[in-house]
Amino acid sequence: MKNIVIAIDGPAAAGKSTTARRVAKILGYLHIDTGAMYRALTLKVLQAKVPLGSAAEIQKLSEATTVRLERRDGENRVLVDGHDVTADIRTPAVTKAVSKISSYAFVRQVMVREQRKLAQAGGVVLEGRDIGTVVLPDANLKIFMVANVAERAKRRKKELAEAGVEVDEETLVDEINKRDRQDTTREVSPLRKAPDAIELDTSSMTIEAQVQFIVNKAQERLNT
């Protein structure tokens, strides 16, 4: 059986990570959370106390940083220079800064190169914001996930609460709106739907329904 490449794009908190992870598990594919890679580098920048506007310092740091994704005990783990930072990259501080870091062209060049290497053999599910438009424009199946802001804020609040972080929902709405503006207007690889992507509005869908929708579409591609 052939292995296909599945690209899942969409704005923050649209449900990409959870859905992509489950789709990959059902199909026996590798799940590549590209957003986690950018978050990992953002964490490194914050820990080094490098100003977010200092392009030269961030470029130097990015060139000296190793970001890896590993599969351990059925879960994806994110490593920066060999250290597991899976939980640390989901903090509000990283969430607030990651859009700025990912807007740098040199950062995206490094990450895109690594992501393409991982996808070469197929059998992968990549999720992010520019997978179907920039990273893998020839992906066999492209999904663009969306959801209304209120639902996305609710999901992010639950995610943070499970990590022991309490944040007001109105604050999250403001942060998500700001992130959307940053992601859609940045000069390098802005968030946008690929012309051949299938839009999936998850506002009122269960995770199970989202996953099944994408698995069904993948099976259609596999059977053609």
C-alpha cells in the first residue's frame, strides 16, 4: 500500500494537534507537529533572554540549537538540545512570543528544510500554518481546519488548565485574535488556505468526528 502525505493547516486552537495525532495513529503514520518545533525554538530564545526583535541574536541562537521530535511510549516528545521540553513549550509566555519568532525568514528556512526531510518517504501527518502552501505544496491531502474564536478560546483554556495554568477566557480571546492577525499578515509564509485544501469547520464537531472525516478523506486518496 502506498503512503501519502497529509497536511493539516489552520489558526491557533482550531484542534489541529489533537486531530493530527489521532489521524496518524489510526493510519499508522508519523505525526509531525511543526508548531511544536517553532515553540521549542521560542522557548530557547526566552530562556536565553534574547530580545524578540533582535534578529541577529535569534539567528545565531537558531543555528546553534537542535530541535527534535521523538516518539516515546506512544507519545510525541519535543527535545531542545537533548532536553525534553514537551510541557514547557505550551506556557502562555511561549504562546505569546512564538508568532514573532516564526515570522523570521531564517527560522522558517531551517524548520522547513527539516520538515521536508521528515516527509520524503510519505506516511506522515504534518500540521501547522503553512504546510499545504509552503512546506509541502504537493501533499496528497490538504485540510484547513477552522473554528470560531469563542470555541478556540474555550479549548485553549481547557488545555492550559490541564497543564496547571489558569487564564481568563476573555484574555485568551484577545490573544487568539492578535495571533490570527500576526499569522495572516506576516510577510513570510502567512497563514492562508491552499486552493486545493478541504476546509473543515470544527466549531461544533467532536474530536472523533473531525478525525473520522480526515481518515475517510485519506482512505479515498489511498484507494485512487
